[in-house]
Amino acid sequence: MVDYVHSFAENIAFGNERASTYLRQIARMTGGRQAVKTRFVCVLIAFLLPSLLIQPAYAEVDPASVQRAIDRGVAYLRGTQNARGGWNEYGSYSCGLSALCTLSLLNAGVSREDPAIASAMKYLRSFEPDDTYSLSLQTLVYCQLGAAGDLPRLRRNVGQLVATQNNGGPKSGAWGYGSQMGSGDPSNSQFALLALGAAKDRGIDVDTTVFERSIRYWTSIQRSGGGWAYTGGQPPTGSMACAGIASMIIGRGGMKGTSSRIVGDQIQCCGNPANANDPVQAGLDWLGKSFSVEVNPGTSNSATYYYYLYALERVGRLSGRRFIGGHDWYREGAEALLEEHDQFQGFWSGSGPWETNNEIATSFALLFLSKGKRQVVAGQLQYPSQIQDEWRSHPEGLKQLVRQVERDWGRDLTWQTIVGQTPDGEVVAVEDLLQTPVLIIRGRSTLSFSAELVERLGKYIEQGGTIFFEADGGDGCGDASAFEVSVRRLCGIWFEGASLDRLPPTHPVWFAEHEVSPDSVELIGKDFWVYGVQACCRTAVFYVPNSLSCRWELSDVLVGRNEVPSAVRGQVDLAVRLGENVIAYATGRDLKDKLEKRTILEGGEAPEPNRGTIHVAMLALGAGGDEARRAIPNAAELIRRQVKIDLVAADQPIGIEAPNLNRVPILWMHGRTDFSLNLTQREMVAEFLRNQGMIFATSICGNEAFAEAFRREMALVLPDAPLQRMDASHPALTSVYGGFDLSSVTIREPSDRGRSQVIETRSGPPILEYATVDNMVNVFFSPLDVSCALESQNSVQCPGYPTADAAKIVANMLLYGLNQ
């Protein structure tokens, strides 16, 4: 410890960040941060405290800071890789440490084509390990890499793990160290199950009895309070509780017939009631009460700190929980790890016999940071109901669907459970709802949501979220008509004047990711037709009258060598395709980073007008502009945030013949249909422009009919001032007038390619047209969508721009026009 004290003192000059790293290392060696109470450390702190800048315990983390830490950790592991392609192995383990380092690099985003990975794989493939840790970690590497050439090795490892599971005695279902070493323990057992679960997801057949025995083992050693311990004589710990929770989840996923089952040539969706005393929930409750990212809960030292954090990541990801015991486990864990990181050399270092090895601690830290930050592609709403756990009647369904999406997108993704309302009445915030782009709500009885939850879900839709309702009726589940009545009632609240209708065969939900013939939906004998409600430029709510989650649970029949009746396979395949299509349509494969702050657009809160206020109003054209009425106040709000323009949007559209037309300096014209002006109206628009009024126009969702109509009418209004394409060098696209550099914005161009909807993006200057009246540019037109991007932050289906770029375009045009 003396060496750490000297290092601490010597590095005061480097600032609080580096010095505090050494202080935490001292704390670890004295029993954890909370136990740093020795007189020596207190005297040291008192002596040196005046030299330190007092800062909060943790700095705010964001995607960029986490990625920097990951990159530095990767660089450190690259630097410690030996000439053989591996890392210096720990103890008697054949290739365990090298497999752990390789696994962390792959999860951290290092390409399989990278020389470091190629060299590591050559090294790992030279081993046929029989100890459980090395065998399991090597298997996880093969699964993560996904090389077809490793399938024989993968099957060999699976066979070895199955053969070494205890099949009798008090520890039946457990794994020991391998090669007859040890009768079994929770640590070896969790790694064996991790490997077998990953192999099963890769399509490798694993006997379900292996998972059944494992569940019995973990259930038998769970403590009455819900936690798990390493041995019977020790107290429960966080790392072992995480091991138990994750192992139970993996075990259930490996068993057939959990809540959905195949009976002959039929699918039975209900009939397996949920366990009222769920061991997983009991474990999560224990972990929530004991939660910490400072130490491994339940231990008197920090010898297994990084091991615990890696286990915590698995629990959060496998359970789909963003919060554990009210704690945002990933954000808090990431903050702690960034504080522990040696930013100069890139490694993490702990205490105890294992984690003083920097390669081990760094690998565990990288696994937490990289796997925990996987982008959320969908979520499910947890809500109170009369039927126990109605919201998760098919607990493996969403998880299995996301795995299918991962395979098709070639990306590691995750899912979440969103608690809509807690037992004490606290309702989820809109920002938390927006953590998931697609929210699945399933059930079969009446939805008794509070008025506040209904309002929050409505705002979630307004801010770009998509809700996917599915009725859990039929196939043994009973009548779900009450659920459908609730869905229609909610849609009536959220969408005034709109209804839940059958989506036509031309809707992208039938081909956004996979081709699904609407005819096949009717021929299959079940009602899987997709219904929806249109909101602005998109379908924001979907509904299916039969359970898809039930069939998603069974989707492993689509991979591997499963023999099932063709009718069953057809239903499962259809359900997966529809689920993937909704996700692809709603997201356009454009997902936010997990730590990225969600922006809420509340365009209605405008400041009180003053002498310097500039008013903008929507011109009533009868061209479908009301469909995106929130676009203008949202644009005004965003512009007020970004540049110093006191811009206020009018409450109501105004007509061309309005007597106060010339009192509004800026008119916003948009729509998604053809329109025409009469002679008087054209003359009034021309007079408005001659009086130095300004027009900003855009086609809602890039509608070509509106674009053609606007160009035609402007040619008649301004016969001597035709619209012309704005050159990339035009000063309106620069920051010279206090706006933004628009030389490179993101342009979305949806297109149908083959059997799927493809959202292509490119970078470049925006596509704009303008007209000049009396030497003043005062007509700006975007044929690509701006309105939908400002109406809702989910406009990926429209040819146009993301919300931030759309606001910048409008701001620049207004600034340029006003500065003339």
C-alpha cells in the first residue's frame, strides 16, 4: 500500500482525477471505498486535501466519454498481446485469459478481420480445453465471432460441457472446474450456462434436460432472502446473486414449453401459469436492496469488483431492466468505471488474487461498458392488471424477437422493460419511455391505465415513439375482446378523429424488413392482420388481434435442426417477420445510443411577445398541412434554443385573405397534396413578398404532389422570379449570419429495394430552392421533408432530414432572410 500512497502524493500535480484514482486503489486495499476509515488514510486525506479541487463523486457520462474509455482499454489489451496471439495465461487455465481478452475485444467492436483478432483466433483454435472456465470462454468467443469454420469446434465444446455437468448427488446440475476437479460451484456453473445459452442462440442443439437440471440446482441453493452465495457457509453476494439470476433466465430460455408450447401441429400459447414465487424476481429484489457499483455487495473487500460488474451487466441485459432497485445500473456502473480508469495507460486494475491482473480487470470492464451500452431496439410496458403478470404473459417472446433482429441486422442489440406505473403511483417519465423506440403492450383484459399514464404514452407518441399492441387471445388464452376495446379507446384519446384501421397491402409493414403477403395472413387460419393509426407522416400505433409474442418465444425452431410441423413453422415465421417489419418501419434501423439524452419538443411554451418578437404562421392551403401543425411551434422552440431569434409561432393557421396577413413577417407553407390558388390569392401572396415578407415552404414527408403544386403556383405568383436550386456555396448555408455550417447534413432517402424498405442516408448540403423578389431572397423551399422531422423525432420513413438538421436549415434560411 505504501507504493500507492507515494504514487498518490506524486501525482497530485496531475490533478484531482488521477490522484483520486490512486485514492480509490488505496480504498480497495483497505476493504472498499465505504470502509476507508483507517487513521492513516484519514491523516493522508487531511494533509493533501487543500491541494485537491473538490468535485462530485462521479462525472456525467455520455456516449463519447464511454467510447473513449473503451478505445483506450482496447489499445491496452492490444499492447499486452504476446507474439503467439494470446495473453499470458493465469495459473493452470489453458487458454482462459486469452479467450476472455479476445471476447472483450470482439464485444468492444474490434473487427473479426483485425490482425489482433486473427492472431488471437489462431492461438485459441490450437487448444481443446477441458477446464470449465477456458472451455466456456472459448465457446463464447466462437459464438461472438460467428465463423462457420468454428462450428465443429463449437459442437465439440458443447458436447464437453454437457458431459461434465453433474447428473446426480447434492450438486446435480452444477459444473466444477472440469477434469473431475471439484463437485460444482456457482461460478463455474454460470460460465458453463453462458456458453451453452450462446451456443443455442447460434443454432447448436443443446439437450433441454441440461437446462432443466441447471434450474433445479440454482433453485436449490437460493437463500430465503432471494440472494445466492458461493458456498453454504458464506453470506449472499452481489456477484453470486447476479450469477443466479442470469443462470435462471438462461435456463428458462433453453427449456421448451415455458409459456408457449407446440402440441402436435398446434401452438398452445397459454396454460402454464406464472410462478407466484418467482426465483428471478426474488433475486432481483435482493439485488435491488443491496445494489452498489462501489463494491461487490455482501463482501468485506473488493477482490471481485470487476467480476461483479460483468455479472451485473448480464442481469440488466438478460432481464431487460434499465433500473435495478431504482438504480440506472448501466449509467451508474459506467460512471464508476470511468472514475476507476487509468486514462494514461488505458487499463483497469483491482485487488485480490485475480483482479490485480490488469488484463482480467480490463476485460471485465470492457465487457460491462460495451455490452451494457447496446442500443435498445424495442421494449415492453409493465403495467398493473387483474391478471397476474399479464404484461409478460410470454416472458421470452421479446428477447427471442430481438435475437432474430440481431441476426438479420448483423448488430448486437438489446431490449428493455419499462415500468409504466409503480405500486406507489409514480408514473414513468416521457424521457424514460423514449429510451425504447418501439413499446410493446400485450394483454387480454381491459387496460386500466391511470389518466397520467395515458397522457405520458400520448406524449411518447408525439415525440416519435411507436406503440405496438398485441392481443393475447385464442390458442388457449381465452377471449381478448376487452383488450381490443381498450386499445381503440386509447387511440381515440391520442388521435382525435383518427381510427384504428386495417393497414392496406401497400403499407410498408408488409415489406419493411421481410416480404409478408397479406394473403398469407388470412390463409394461415389465424387473424394476424395488422391494424394501425396514422399520425402525421407515419403509423404511430400498431395492433394485431392475435399473440405474436407467443410465437416469438418459439422462434428457435427457425434456426438449427428443429423438426416441427410446417403449419407451426409457418406461424412462427410469420410472427417474426411481422415483428421485425414493425421495428424496421418504426426505426429505419436508426437507433440512439443508450446514454444519449432524449430531447423533448414542447413547442407550446413560447415566451411572451415583445417589440423584438418575430412571428411565423402557417398559411392555410387545404393541402394537408394540419397533419403536421406541431412542426412550426417545435421549429420556433428549437431555433430559440440554438440561436438568438425571438421567434414565436401563431396559435392558428391564417388564410391568404386575412386582413392581418402583412403583419406576419414569415409564412410557413406545407402540405402533402396538390393545391391551387385563385387569381386574387396569387396577387395577395405577391404583394406579401413585395412588402418584404418571407415564405418558408416544404413538402410534408417529401410529397411530390405538393412540391409540383408549390413550384407551379410560385411560377404564377412570381413570373419574373423563378425558383432556382441553391448552390452548395450559397451564404445561406454558412454560419456567417449567426446560424450553422450546413455544408454537410444528413439526408434520408427511403427506397424499396427488392423485398424490403431501405432507408439510405448520405451527407451533403441540403436540397433547397429559392426565389428573389426586388433583390431580396424571401422564398425558400425544401422539396424534402422538414415538417415531419419537426413534428416528431421519428420521421425516418420520410425523404428528408433528422430533427436537429431540419431545425438548423429553417434557422439558417430565416437568419439569412432577416439579415437582408
